[in-house]
Amino acid sequence: MKANLSDLKMRKWHIFNFILIIFVLIVFKYFYIQVIRNDFFRQESGDNSSHLIKTNAPRGFILDRSGRVIVSNRSTFSIQMYPVHYNDSLFDYNLFYSIMNKANKRSNFLISKENFSDSLKKVRRYRTRKYKPITVINYIDFETKALLSEYKIQFPGLAFKSNPARYYPDSLRLSHVLGYLRPIPIEKVGYGYDYNDIYGVDGIEGKFEASLKGKKGMEFRLIDVKGIDYGKDANRESIDSKAGLDIQLTIDYDLQLKVESLLKGYNGTIICMNPENGEILAMASAPDYSLKEFIGPLKYELWNEWTEEKKLLNRATVGQYQPGSLYKLVSSAMFME
């Protein structure tokens, strides 16, 4: 009987010691996480909500000879989704696509309504890719961005990216001289450009691309699990973007307007030059095209139409014309005297 009691006490003692050891290990582990590795886990936790975002540099302005702005910038926006913050049960698809279908947009959806949920769920399975944003659509206006921001609590994971776009005056065209911007081709990605960047093609935009484009910056932004952006992470250092250089032309704004008005309805070209130094004061080629069509994707039908009608041809630089009689200038000057 005494032997049985002794065995029972011994078992209780072993069980107590086992529980005590487990408890001590739990306390030690808690101390290890909260005190010893506090800085490490705080950094890891911050990485889950602090996202590195590249900031686009403002493109340089193009000015006339007196400093009057010919081409400036106006932001358009891309809609992006962070898969890690996406919540299928909370995201209001009908409201989102209802707003977007009524929006003033210059590109098509990169993710359709039917594939929206499946696309994000698929990316969430990857350990690293789920933290990177997925673009839903590019080139929406500020009004649409503001409207979506009002309902952002219903769109967990939603974020916006600012895209630099050119702003052209309604009166002056100067299309053949200025050139235009297009999406960066895949072979140039990685050489100072990222996906969805734009670069200058033809004209001033192409010739002075290196000066106009500027240098991108980087910043860390705090984004919670619902996708709400709380601004910059003050604990991490950001690098400000550097704006591109302004380019000043010898073009005279008012004279260019006059020249373009004279060419309306005609095929041809007019060049006004300062004979003393060779500066080009005005240059127009007709027919021309609207540079505003290059804000966002350009429709293939419109490009083919311009090509067939030779609107892209700069008659001032590539056209061949028979020279006029220079002697008439001499005789005209004699009569005027």
C-alpha cells in the first residue's frame, strides 16, 4: 500500500516538473521574442505594412522663346491592387466596376471583372509576389480617383499610382516639332526605365529625352490590411525624385499660332526663320495631328488613318520642293526703294 502511494507521488512530481519545464520554456520564448529580438520582429512587422514605391519624376516643360509654356504636365492615375491586403468577401465588385465603366478612361481593363478575384487569389499563393501591386487599369482621371477614394473602405487592397502625362494647350498644336510620348518597349526595360514608363519619340520629346525625363525617387508608404494608405513611413528614408530639365525653344508662340491658322485646309508647310542667326521662329506642317491622342494608349485605327493621310509626315523637314526664283526678291526690293 505504501509502495503504491509512493509511486503515485512520484508520478505527480514528474508531471509537475514536466508542466513546469513547459511553462518555463514558454516564458523564455516570450522573453526572447519581446525583449531580446524585439528590434528584429518589429522590423519584420513593419515590412508587412511598409511598401517600397517608386515615385515618377515630373517631366521637364517645353517653353517658347519668351518662356511661355507650350507643354506642361498633368497627372493621370493607375489603379492597383495589393494581393496581400485583398479580401474577397469585403471587396464590392459591382460598385467598383460601376464607377469605372462610367469613368473617363483612356485604356482598357488589364483584369476583367470575371477574372478579378481568381487573379488576385492566384498571386496570393506566392510568398513574395503577393506584396507587389497588380495594375488593374491605367490612365484614369483625377475625378475618378477621388470618387474611388470616397469608397476605399469597400475596396480592400486598392491603391493608386500617379502617371506623368503631358498637357497641351487647346490653341497651339506644333505636333511635328514637339513629338510625342509612347509606352516604353520591353527591350528598354531595365535601362533606366520600368514597365509602364513612357519615353519621348520623335521631335523635341525624342531628341531631348535624357534631359526631359528626370530621375525617379523612392519612398516607403504605410498601407494597412484594408489597403488604406497612411502616407510615408517616417522610420524609413525616402529619396526624392528629380524633375526633368525645361527645354526652351526659339519658337514664337503667337507667330506659330498665326502660321498654323494660315495652313488650315491646305497641304503644305511654312517655316519662319530669323535670317541673321538661323533661329526657327515658327514651323508648321499640314495636315497635322492632335498630340492629346497620345495621352494613354493610341488606337490602331487612328494611327492607320493618320498614316494613310500622311499626317505624321513633317513636310518642313522631309519634303522636297523646287526652289523659287531668288532674283524676284532682288527686283522686289528695288521697286520698294
